[in-house]
Amino acid sequence: MNYEDKIKSSETHVFKVVFPNTTNHHNTMFGGKVMEMMDEVAFMTATRFARKSFVTVSCDRIDFKKPIPADTLVELIGKVKYVGNTSVKVSIDIFVEEMYAETREKAVSGDFTLVAIDENKKPTRIFEK
């Protein structure tokens, strides 16, 4: 499989229901919960891309464009954006959908950088030369 095919096949889609136990006093999802889900999908995407063990080293920017209300569905989409020697940058977009209506809009986006590590928890090359 070539490089572009690996990137395409590692695209990760995860759907979740926004239950009341994940929301704040405004009845919208906690920002920290949103970031946790994004980090998890970034990890899945990087792992599916390289089949290595990864740790998150940074999130460059997370833009909360729309609130995510309780009783909605969210789709998180992870895509490999950049590949270095030991690191991968994964972009995450979250779309929110009404449960009983045909609405869908982007709510949150952000980039996460993950580093591949070996059995000694030291950075390791993603692909051998």
C-alpha cells in the first residue's frame, strides 16, 4: 500500500451520543470531554496509520465554533495531516447532528501531534528507511 493510500485508509470516524452526564450547566458538552474524545480519535487515527504505539505531545489549536447540546449525535473524524520521522499530526473535526432532524454542522476542530514510541517509551521512527 502506498503512502497516500495509508493516509486515506487510516481516516477514522467515531459516532457518539451526547448524554446529559457529559454536559455542563448550559446543557452543552463539557469542553474537557470534547478534548478527551478528540485526543482518543487522534490516537486511533495515528495507530491505524502506522501500527505503532503513540503518545500525544501537543494539541496546536482547538476551535469551538458551535456548542454541542445534550441529546444530539456527534461524529468525530480523524485525518492524518502531516507525517514526520517520529511524529504524526492528526486533524480532528467534530460534526453535530440533531437526532430527529436532517441537520449537520461542524462544531469543533483541532490538530493533535502524536509521537511513536518503542518498548522503552523512547521516540521511534514511524517508517523504516
